[in-house]
Amino acid sequence: MPQPLKTRIAPTPSGYLHLGNALSFAITWALARQQNGTVILRIDDLDNARFRPEYLQDIFDTLHFMGLDYDEGPADAEDFVKNYSQLLRLPRYHTLLQQLVEQGQVYACPCSRKQLSSLPSSACHLHTCRHQLLPLHETGIAWRLRISEGTEVTFQDQLLQTCTVKLAEEMPDFVVQRKEGIPAYQIASLADDLDMGINTIVRGEDLLTSTAAQLYLAQLLGADAFTSINFVHHPLVSDPAGGKLSKSHDSLSLTEMRKSGLSSKAFWQTIARMLGLQEAGIVDARSFLERFNLEDLRKMSRKGLEAR
């Protein structure tokens, strides 16, 4: 018997959220609500160099503005810091890292960004540190995963069908623990999805390589539950110039749009317009839910969506 859908909204408090984030939230929420599934709010806060309290608060403000509810997760910013921060789960992440160490899958890399930039992007295997067996526990050492040349990862996506990522070329020997001793995103995200029982993940198409990296890690760690997850990689939102929308576009952040007078109704009509839906009658999250259809989103895949 199929398990009830369980998914997550998983923003990072590293900048003000933009329309691309909101689109991903809306799709995740609508898929879950259409199938009487569970939505978890999970905030990925391990990137503490870019963390700011106002970015954390913006996540809750944005969900409130959008009218999206969730079933599990922090009630507010204070609750998150006290009870839900990923920093509270570091022992779990380190357990997975130790498994990789015991398998001989990781190596110590002291290389600077400048040194790495001198190599072709797919040539981590040319670094002498890959073969030097340097001590893993010295300061200033990152841990990298050994990925054999030619490694590819193939998986099914509900929108894009069969996806094959040339992992050894697109994310060669990626970092699993940063130089400051903090587990990297790929490890933390995998651990959280496993422990939360997630079976459906909605992401932008720009994270196809991250999905492949996490599937590769799951295979190494024997985490079969992750390899059977349903993936939905939706089209990206582009800025008016055609570039990828990011948190550096402050003028396109939702907080700036709200300050400029963007109403909730106008916001949802913008989301509907980007997805090619008829705007008439879409005024809030509930009316969006009534119109949302995964098949319509499938037609938009690979086309990209413009923020207008």
C-alpha cells in the first residue's frame, strides 16, 4: 500500500526569499494538500556565515503572506532556534560522515579556492591531496568524497522523466565536511530527509546535480528509503534579463515587493501567470490549490519561468 505523501518546505536563511522560492513553496504545499499529505517546515541553517536573524524571520513572514500552512516544524523564529536548528543535529550528521570515513570514501583536502580554480572544473582527481592520505582531523581540512571518473547517476522525476547526471563532471569529489568542521549541505539534507520520512521532494531544476549527489551518498550509506523518493524538479524563475533569479536580486525579493505594495491577491496571480494558469478566480492559496495541476507544470518544464 502506498505511503501517504510527506514532503518539506526547506528554505535557507541566507537572504530574503524571492519569487522562485515562493513558487517552490506553492508547488510543494499544493501537491501535499491535494493528496492529503504532510508538509514539514525545515529550515536549513548550517550556512552560518550568511545567516541573519532577519532572513530567518522572513521565512515565517513569507509563509504567512502566502497563506501556507504546515503540519510539522517550528512555530516561529524563536522556536526554531531553540528546538529545530540543524546545529542541534550535528551528531547525526557526523555519524553519517563517520560511516563514509570507515568505508574509505573521503579524503582530506586543504586546497584553497584559488588552487581549485586553477584546475578544470571536472579535474579534482588531479589534485595530489586525493592520493596523499592526509590526516582528516587537522585544522583547515575539508573532507571530499571520492567519485570515480565517469560516475553517472540516473533517476526518475515526475516532471522531467528520466534524468541522468554526470556527477563526476558536474560535481566532482564534492565536499561533505567544510574546513570549519561543519557537515556540508548534501550530508545534512540527506540525513534530515531520511529521519523525517520524506517521500516527495520538490526542487528547482538547478538542484538536479544536488539530487544526484545525495542519491550517490544514499547508495554508499545503504539508505534505500532515499533512493525511492519521488522527485519533482520544477522550472526555474528567471529575472527580466533572462538570468537565474537569486537572493542577490533584492529588488525582486518578496519583502521588497511587499514593501512596494504587493498584495496577496496580486502575488498569487503572478504565480498563476508564471505557470500558465488562468488568473481569473485565483486570489489566494486555496484558489490556487483548486486550479493547480501537475500536468500543467509538466508542460512548462525546461522552458523556464519569468518573474514579471
